[in-house]
Amino acid sequence: MNSTRFSDANLNSHTIYNKKRVKQFNLPHKCFERNVACAWRRGNKFSIFPGSQTTNKTIENSDNKILDIRQEISLFTPILRKLVNEANGAFLSLQRASDMSKNSDNQVEYLKLSRQYRSIVRVCLENLQEATEKVSDGLERNSLQSFTTIFYSIECIWHLCEILYIDVIPGEIVLPYILEWVRFHFPCHEQTAASLLEACEKGSEDNPEYWNAVIGMVVQGRIDVARALLKLHSSSDSSEFKLLDNSMRAMPVYNVYGGISSGEFTISWKHWYAECRSKYTSGSLALQPQLELILRIMIGDYTAFETIRIKYTSWFDMLGGWILFTMPWAKRREMASAAAACAGLTPGEKTHLDIIIQALLEGDLHQVIHEMQQVSDNGWSATHLTDMLYHCGKLQILDKQIDVTAQIRDSLILEYGSLLMEHKSLWSAGLSYLAATPPEGLKRAELLLERIPIESEAKAMRILAEANKYGLPNVVQTVCGCMSTRRLKSGNSGAALTWGGRTRSTELCARAAEQALRRYCAGAPLPHAELLLTGSTVLLSKYCDFHNLYKNREFRKAAKLLVSLITSKLSPDFFWETLLLDTLPLLETETPVLSADDTYEIMLCLELHSCALTGKKADMLRFALARNLERTALLNLPDED
């Protein structure tokens, strides 16, 4: 992956914070003439409209309008949706890793997931840069550049947090990692140095950026590069240059695997430091002010750093150099003094990024989280970083001596998950965040799932699957009831039966079955047999079985089933006519299939429900019944138990 780095303007831009993105709306005068009324809608939306003291059913003026206002959600921008989905995968992996770590140490897995988060941000940044280059619209370009700035700063903060709190550093000597962080995110003068070395020409000091590049490499701890640049100076063979070069070459560098202890390194470094200070106090480099400035930087002279401060846009650029030349053995807990010293080089009001970086170095994670919540990424960074630190065991926030760490973590996840639930395609990701904070998250998920608009059968099935996955039976009941009712209204009783069966609701199935029977009485076909497998009423199910038997010419079994339906008295009043008339073909079969007792039962039901069947149809059935009695008597047809 190609490395994309910060520009100074990116890091100091205030556009990454919400305070600079406040919007104002001018309401129509009609709102104020009739009092302004407001009503909350689904999600972060509300409506403003002119209220009235009196009820008037007529529309007097067409200027009366409803204004829908909603929060601008940057994460819902198409180019950022991939970030949301991939981060959701990393989030779920972190929860699984946390469950596993209850029985074992899982710090290596946490570091891997932290780097995965940063990789996701890097890919997002590359996509944003590619889109910015292609877009021609000015407003859209500004929007993409704003997103780029936001996620540049997020990655910078996360990287430093990873170094200080997530990575397992041998001996906790953080200097090599801090230098790497500075070089990666603040590559000041790197391009100039590279071009000078590529040219490899004596007299390179004629380049106006030559000394800035040399000093920049020294401050970044790239001593070998700085020495190579100094050799390109036309006076590199002079005693002053050789004196400084010897000091730079002799500078001890700590390596945890170098075979010496930190104590031995400290003694060696202090001896080297004393020699450098002796050279400075002797005035050996007084005739070469630039070389003397470099020597002052190497002995950690604060005034030297103040001198070069103007060449940088932030104090972060000098952080690695300050630690390198004042306390190279410093551990994580000793970063606060370095942060205070470097931050003191920048007078005036601090930016939010200044506050976050300094708070990280000082170990004030509560302040870090507070400031991260102000970033205009809709809580993406604050939520995921807090969750990461929480699972790593590095986060402890006290309120009146009470540990509220878990509550803060859960609160951020709940808010972020609820935000995603508003989107038409990201709601399932939001649901996974809510499920990670039981029991409050599942209660909120239940309320929000029931309010998701269902535009299609596929959407309903997806909601149903998620509700079953997270054990939300009330949502299943609600969705199935909604879909069953919707299918009933559209006249699709078969689909209504299916939805009623999924929730095993007797009431829904009964309503759908009744409509199916009514439609059948009006001439519509019965629902398909496979639909009845998902749930139905006894009457409809057995009646369909009767039709299948009759269709397969199993008349005796069909007759027995039909008589049982008639004698069970399960049929509603509107269906008696259909049931009684269905006996006619069975009464007219070549060989009688209805016994005398069956015939008497049918005759009894006919008389009990005389209102259901009248006129010629009733007479026809009575004649068929009498004729069947005659045939059974002649054949002496035995009654079946």
C-alpha cells in the first residue's frame, strides 16, 4: 500500500471539529405569525411548522410549510460506507478476542486489530484522495478534502495511542517508535533532503532549503542522512565540519537487543553528552553558526529548539528530536515532561489536535476521549478507540472515586450504533454495536428495529433474521404481524398465512385462513399446499387435504375427512354452504363412499344450517342424500368406525 502522509495544513485545520460546522436556518415568517411548533421524527430528525391556537380544517394559505431538519451524517456519504462496514468487522473481531482473553493474554491480537483499524483508515484516505483528484465540482471537492483532513488526524492520533498504550514494547523504551511516528506523519524537509542526496553535488548549501533540510533530519533522528547532507557542503573538509561529524558519528543509540542494559547505555550517552557540551562551551564552532545550532540541538538546548520552532507548523515535529537529545531512555510514563516542554514552544491558543496529542503523552485518556468526541466523524473514532483501550485494560475513568469506564464505553457504542440504525443499509451494522452492550443495547435495538421502514419482502426477511440472531422475539412478532396484515390488505391470503406461521400466531393464521376461505367461496383458488406447512388453521389445512385426496381419486378417504370437518362444527357460517355442497360429488359416485350414518350426519347439519343452503341447491342435496341412503340400504354398506 502506498504511504500517504500529512501536510502541515491538514493537521492544523479546524475544519475537523464540530464547532466550526454549526449551521443556521432562516425560518419563514409564517412560522412566527402562528407560533413555531416542533415535532421529533425518526432518528436525528425533527420538523418545524407554524403552529396555530385554533383548529381550522381549511387551508388558508399555501405558504404554510413543514420544514424537515436532520443532522448531517458524514458517515452516510457513499465513499465512507466502506470504512463503516470494514470497521464493523474489526469491532466484532475485537469483541471475540476479548471473550477469548478472559482465559489467556491476548495483547498480540489486540495490536493486530489496532493496526487493522489504521489500515482501514489508510484505505479510506487513499479512496478520498483518488476521488478528490477526479471531482470537478468545487463544493464536492471541499467536502472530500474536509473528510481527508478528518481521517488524517484520526490516524495520527490512533497511531500514537497504539505506541503508548496498545503495543508491547520491550523495556517500554518508546523513542524509536516516537521517531517513526514523527517521520511518518510529519515528513518535514524529507523531500528536499532526498533531492539533494540524489543530485550529490558539492556546494549544495546554495540551495535555500539546504540548512533547513540538515536540521530537519537531525531533529527527526536521521543522523546518517544529516551527515550525508553535510558532506555535500563545500567546506565539509574543514575542521569544524569534521568536529561535528565526529560527534554525530559517536552518538550512542539504544537498542533493546544490542546486548547492553539501559543503565550502561545511560552512562555511555551521558559521557557523549558531556563531550558535546564541552565542544560547545569551548566555542569550537563559533565561526559556523549553523553547525553550532546543530550542536546546541544535540545537547538539548531549549533555546535552540525555540530558534528552529518557526520552521515548523506544530510542536509535534520536534517531539522526537527533543526526546532523542534529552532523555533517549525515556519510558511511556515519562512522556508528560517531553510533551510539556515541546508544547511550550508554541505560544498562543492550542488546537484540539494539540490538546489530544498532549493528553495522550500525559496519560490523560479521559481528556483524549472528550476531545475525540468533538471530531466531525459522527463518533466513529471516539467509539472504536475507546472500545480498543477498554479491552486492552488501559482505560480507567473515575467519577467521584467510582469507576465509570464501562459506562462511558457502552454509552459511546450505544450512540454510534443508534446512529447507524438510521441508515437504510447500515442498520444491520448498527445492530451489532447495540448487541455488544447488553442489556441496554438489546432494549434499544428492539425499539429501533421495529421502526425500520419495510419496503419489500426481502427487507422484512432480513430484519427477521437479525431479530432471531439476537434473540428479539417481540420484533419477530411485530414484523410478521405487519407483513401478514399488509398481505391480507392486498388480498394475498397465502402470503399472509406464511407470515402468520413464521411467528406461530394463531390470531394471524386465523385471520388469513378466514380470508382464504372467503375468497375461495367467491371463486378464488385455495392457497398452495406448501404455504399451509408454515402455519394455518385446522379447518383450512384439512379442507386442502380433502381437495388433494379428491383430486387423487381417493374418494373414500376424502369422504371420511369431509364428514369429520362437517361434524366438527369448526366451520364459520359463511363456509357451510361450500362444505355441504362438496358432499354432492361424493354422494353421486358409482360406488357409495358415504355410509348411512355419514349421510344422517350430513342431513342433520343441513337442517341445523338451513339458512346457509336454500332453494334448488338445498333440494338437490336432499335428493342426493335420500338416494345415497337408498343405495347404502340396498348394498347393506357397513358403517365405518
